[in-house]
Amino acid sequence: MKVFKKIAALVLTAAFVLSLAGCHPKDEIAISSGDYKITSAMYSYYLVMADSEAKNIINTSDDYDTSKEGFSYYKQEIDGKKYETYVKDLALENCLKHISYQKICDENKLGLDEDAIKDAESQAEYYWSYYGYGEVFSGNGVGYETYKKIMLNSALADRYFKSLYDKEGTKAVSADDIQKTLDENYAAAYILSKDYSTEEKPDVDALKADLEKYKTRLEAGEDYTAVYNDFNGIKEEDIKKEDTETADKDEPAPKDKNISIVGSDDTGVAFSLFDKVKELAVDTVSILHDEEAKCLYVVVKKDINSDSYYRDEYLRFDILYFIKSDEFNNDIKAYANKLDYDVSNYAINQFKVKKIYDGTEA
């Protein structure tokens, strides 16, 4: 999501939100199901995210021509629904999922421990402050405290997911299935990358020739760290400083910090050239080219099973989600569909899809 480009645009949007505040009380309830409530600000968050998801569907589908003269998202249909209807329906669906996570966790006596709460709050602060989410969501009447509640709800969803599929879970995924998924959908490698997408007239052959030098050094058995530092122009004093700053013996860590993990589509570490990396023999060095992304790579295939850290720590939740996300999402949707709930049209109709502030220039 792009951050705002003009302060004036944000000021105008904020003025619009403030004008609404005069008619709508703070913490106004938009959707309720028994004791579980969604405020107007929370609804606005889910409307903004639904709009973003809908635009992404259109932008990444061959069924739409966004370059056509006079193109407008609001004139499109998704799954047979008018754009605005699709966005509002999706926002409501996700509000009900939010309630479902709370209700299910209460029913199963599942809560967040202190570490999980701290992690969720830290993540909220990071995205709000450093990813520019604060400007966008504030421009839609969503404050930081509301955003933090959303992130805590997301942590609850993770908590419930793990209670089902992780070790000791009621539907625990077997070790064999985890291992099979790891072997089929993930790979470990040393990777040097050269992105030439910003060059007007790149000499790809010259770039490849330069990478051949590093490939030759790696094939000769030269230490990867030395090659990596040389390739990236990293000085020894910078390395010592970084090692001092990042040292933390209490946290699980890989045996080799230089290894990158890449995955197939729909993994959390999806890599466009995953299939080519996967087919390489261990310790084979190869130059791979992603012509569409305009990026060249020197890749050294490594054995992902030589370090249990990836299976048991770093990738564990990603693997579980890769295996069980469809089942989990379908079950949550079915649960949400059975909820008895009330919607305040007065509260939600103040938010117009066409007036969502997405951080871009008008």
C-alpha cells in the first residue's frame, strides 16, 4: 500500500473524517453479535482492506484491462457483483470473522499470553509508523488503538489455528506431512542478486559475464561469506558492527545465517524461480534469470534438511498454514455465517467506497 504523496490530500481527508465525527459518537457500534462488537472505526478498517483486496484482484487478473481509456474500478464487477457491493460484502464478511475469532477463542478458553500480546503490539507499531499505514488508516477514521485491536485479533486467529493444527492440537498435522510439504515446496540456497529493472538500457550479457566471476569463485570452493561481502561491497568493520548489534543467543537461529529460504507459490516465501532452484543438486552453482522481474541471480543450492531450524522453527507456521489454510478459512467462514448479528446502517453508511483514502493522489 502506497503512503500519501501530498499533505494537502491527507488534510482534506482528515477534515472529511472530522466532519463525520460531529454526527457519529466515539466508539459507535456498527455491528454486534451478543456481547461482541465492531465499532465504526473497525468497520472502516475492514472496508479499506476490502477495497485494497478488490483492486488487487482486478490489477492481477487478465479479465480486466486497467489501461483502457476511461477505466474505473467502480465500473467493474467481481464474481458477478458490482465493485462497491463486492467491497462492502467483503468488509462485512471480515468483520464477522473478527467476531468469530473472539467468540471461538472464548468458547475454547484460548487467550494470548504476554509474549503474544507484546509481539502483536510491536507489529502494530511497526506497520503503523514505518510502513506508512498510519497515514492511510488515519485518513479513513481509523486510529492507532483501533489498529492495535485488529492486530491483537489477528494474533487470536493464529492462536486458534495453532490450537487445531500445531503439536498437541486437536487436528495436529503429522510430522510426515510437514516433512513432505517442506521437501516439495521449499528450498535453501545462497543467493546473490542483481536487479537491473531501473536501468534504461541494461547490457544483460555484460551483467551475466560479471556474475560468472562470482559463480567461478563459488564453484572453486571459496567461502560464500567472503564472496557475498565482496559482491555487496561490505567492509569488515561493518560486519563486526552488525554481528555485535544482532547477537541474541536466547532466540532460535539457523546454523548458517547466509542461507535464504525460497518457496513455491502460496508459501510465505514464494520465489518466481523456485522450480529452477528446486531442481538443482545440492551445492550446485547456477546463474538464473528472471526476465520478467529483470533480475539475475547466482544461486548455490543447499540442503534444507541439514538444519532442523527451518522445519521446526522458522517455517513451521508457514508450512501448517500452507497445508491447512483452506480448511481453516472455510470453517471460519461457515462459523461466521451462522452468527446472529445486527448491523447499524447509520454507522456503516457514513463510509463510502468511492471516498476511501488509499494514500494515492486524487
